[in-house]
Amino acid sequence: MGQARAFSPTPGRGTFGAALPWAAGADSLAHRDVVLAQWIAASPYELVPKHLAGLRQLRGVAFDWGE
């Protein structure tokens, strides 16, 4: 849910306060294309090329992840 809150927040609405890129049906999942487009636009794969000049000015970059 952390990724949903970062990429498609909906404060005060919804169960998690974020929109998910899918909707659960009785026996299937349906894509929510508008929300999925938000997630794609917020991904590092899309953001790095757009901010390359600024990133090149940095002296270092660190990544962190966990469970």
C-alpha cells in the first residue's frame, strides 16, 4: 500500500487512502487505466530521463528497500 499512497494518493477517501490500479471483482481483476497511468508516470523508469541533468549534478545516489 505504500506504493499506492506514493503514486496515487486519495487522502480521506477509500480504504487505504490511495487508488489502486485494479478493481477486484467476484472472480477477476479489472484494470483502472487512469490510475495505472499515474503509477507509470511516477516510476523511476519514467522520471530518471526527465531529470537527468539534475541527477548528473549529484555527488552520489543511494537506494534503499526492505520488507
